[in-house]
Amino acid sequence: MAGIDLHFQALERCRTKVGKLANQVRDELSDDHPAPPSNTSDYGGLTASTRLAGLVDSLEGFIDEELQQVREKLRGVERALETVQDNVRGANNASEARR
């Protein structure tokens, strides 16, 4: 029984860490993403400031989309680990009931 408890603890620790990481990504998204559109005056008198502002905005959008995907995937991993925990507990309880 001690062995299965260690597995439960390991699964729980892993699920908890994944959940915390997903929350960190969520917090990052809610802080400054996506950033407001760039203002060409932010780049001083550069002749290509409009183009540079557009590139910065594109990069910001790309980063925001990637962080959203990371968060969704981490949440999926967290849900999958919870399902594994439930299945292992169910199998363990069924095997103990047969004894």
C-alpha cells in the first residue's frame, strides 16, 4: 500500500506544479498582453518607424497567441493527470475490494 501512496503523491505533486505553471502563464497574459498598439512616435525620428511599429505589434500578437496555447496545453495536462489519478485510485480501490 505504501508504494501506491507514493504514486498518488507523485501524481498530485506533478498535477499541482502544472497547475501553478498554468496560473503563472495566465498571470503573465493578464498583466500586459496583448500590449496596446505601438505608437510610431515611440521610435523617434526613424524613417521606417511605421514599419517598425507594425513589426513590434505583429511580434506582440504572436507572443500573446503562443502564451494562450501554452496555457491551454498546461491546463490539458493538468486535467489528464487528474484523470490518471482518478483511474489509479479506482483501480486500487477495486483491487482492494477483491481481497
